[in-house]
Amino acid sequence: MAQGGRGGTVTRIDATEVHPPPEEPARLAAVRRYGILDTPPVRAFDRVASLAARVLAAPLATVSFVDEERVWFKAHRGLDQRQTPRAPGLGASAILHRGAHLVPDTAADPAASANPLVTELGVRFYAGWPISTPDGYRIGTVDVMDVQPRQVDPDDLAALADLATMVADELELRLSAGRTVEAERALRAQLEREKALVEQIAALEAERTGQLEHALEHRIVVEQAKGVLMGREDLSVREAFERLRAVARSRRRPVEELARDVVAGRPLPAVTRSTRQRPRGGSGGARDRQPPAARRGRGAPNGDGDVSEVYDQGLRITRRRSPPGLRLQGEVDRSNLSSLAAALAGVVETSGDVHLDLTALEFIDVAGLRLLTEEARRMPAGRYLVLDGVAPYVRRILALVGWDQAPGLKIGGGQP
């Protein structure tokens, strides 16, 4: 073993050195890290091969990378093929040790004499320097070959070392550039996602603003209509609103629509029926004139699974067994809120989900909706207060204030 240029060693590998080193899996991972195998020719590497051939006055030169079972030529001069089998003696042996690998006469070297480049192309001289990564893996070589035996001096080996370092630097530069491109792509994708999110938020804010503006406009026109009714019919503020609301309910028209008619000077229609004065499904007198004891009662179970009923201020609350819950009929406001709260407390104690059938509910104010959402939040984990048969205007109110997303609350379908 002789000394070579740049403080390295010139090695001659015998036939016994044919097995891969222990770090071979990590070395192969380093080769693949650069993504260099089976890529098109690149001018920078072609220049290195040409310069190596010119400096060492050799007819053959390559920039090669040693794969698992082959030696692949990224650049080559004087050769037609792009790869050869990974056989000992030349490039595959050059990566086994640091420094230059020199074979002055392949015919006299047992390992090199069986290499395909020797047997098929008649290579008699080989000199190569390994391409080393920053983390110490030798992944390929810059080498020159000749069909005549010859010697090289230390300056020639130093030139090969410089060229191998240039190749390693180029690989790192390309790897860094690729990572930068990937980082820029990831950043651009992130910015696009953030832009889409901002646009969605802006759209939601615009929608919420529109809803709030509509609600404010509704409130303003109702207040204006109340003022007109107070002056026209000599009513108090509360009486004016109750008058407007009673007509809206009886004629099944939105309060806002009637309020616009009043503001426009059109007369307010008469109440066609009163849910406060006529009990549903019976022929008795006005419920509001009955004493509390007459308004509240308990009945026996019927065929539909109803187990009890409560009447209070225009609201009929029927407790059901299947599905467990309540059926609400009539109107919910502050006058009968305590009865609804008591009925809810009774059914929440049962197991499973609690269903509220709102199909026959004609009106519920904000206080009533707040009671439902608060009761839903108190439901045990895994159980829900399910609202069935919810009217569209109730859905809109729940969505506007965000109560439709309250924990423990579900908006169901039609009548259960």
C-alpha cells in the first residue's frame, strides 16, 4: 500500500475485499438522499469528467455513483454505456477506503482483472478518488481509465481529489436548492390555505353582519309600528306589541310583515282566532279565566304513550314514554316558562335521550329557547336533548345566536 496525494492513501484491493462494509445500508440511503441515480446528463458533471480526462491525459473518465448492484455513470467520457455491474477492483473498490484508489496495471491485479470494464473494454489502468458526503459516506468516484498500463504522480491524484470535492459540493448545492423549493411550495400551500380560511371567515362575518342588520331592521320596523298603534288606538307599549303579535299569530304572518303594513298606513286586521282564549281540542271556556288548579292536571297513559299533561297559560305539555320526552302544543313565553322548566326537569331524570316534539308549537320566545339550550348543556355526557319538528323561524334564531351548536342539543327531523 503506497502513499497518495492530499494525505490520503493509494490502495490496491485484493480479491478478498468483495463484501460490502457494515455501514452499507446507511451509505445507500445517502446515495438516494441526493436523488442523483437515473437522472439526465447535467453540464456541471460532464465538465468534471472532461476536466479529469484532460488533466490526467486519459481517454476514459467518469463521474460515477455506486448503487446496490451497479455502478452508474452520471457523466462519462470515452464510454457509451451508462452503467456496469458492481464488481470489485475499480469503482466499487474505490469507495471502500479513504483517498485514491490506484491500479497501474489491471492485468497484475487479481480483483481488477475480472471487472467488466477490464474484460469487455480492455481497461488496463485505473485511478479514482471517492466522492464523500459531509456526513462521511463515500457514494461514488471521479475516476480516469486507460487501455495502457501507466503511473500517476501526486499532482494528478490531487486534481482528482479536487474534482471529487467539486462534485460533492454540487450535490449539496442541488440538495439545498431542492429543499428550498420544497419549503417554498409548502409555504405557498400554507399561504393558500390561510387565504382560503380568511376568505371563509370574511364570508361568515359578512353573513353574520347581514343577519344582524336584518334583525336590527326588523326591530326598528316593529318599534315604529308600535308607535303608530299607540297613537292610533291609544295603547300602551306592551299593549301595542301584544296587539301586533296576536294578529300575526292568528293570521300566521310574520310580525315584521304586519309591522311594515302598519307603518305604511294600512289598518291592522282583526284577530281571527286567539290561542289564549280557546283551548285546543276541547269546547271549554277560556283557559286564562280558569284557576291554576284547573289549568294543571294529570291523566292516565293513552295508546300513544302519553303519560300526563300540564296546561298553563296557552301551553299544553304532554309527557311521553316513547320516545321519552315531551310534546309541546301552543305557545311558550315567560308566563308559562316555569311549568316548562319543571316538566323538563322531570324527563331529564330518565335514561337515554330526551325528545321534545315541537310540531304543534305555535310560538316560543327567546327566554324559552334559552331554557332549552341551558337544559341541554346540563344533560349527562353521551345524552342529548333532541328537538323534533322545529319550525324554520326557530332554526334561524338558534343558528343566529349559535345555540344550535350548544353541547347536548340536537336538532332532529320531523315528528318522532
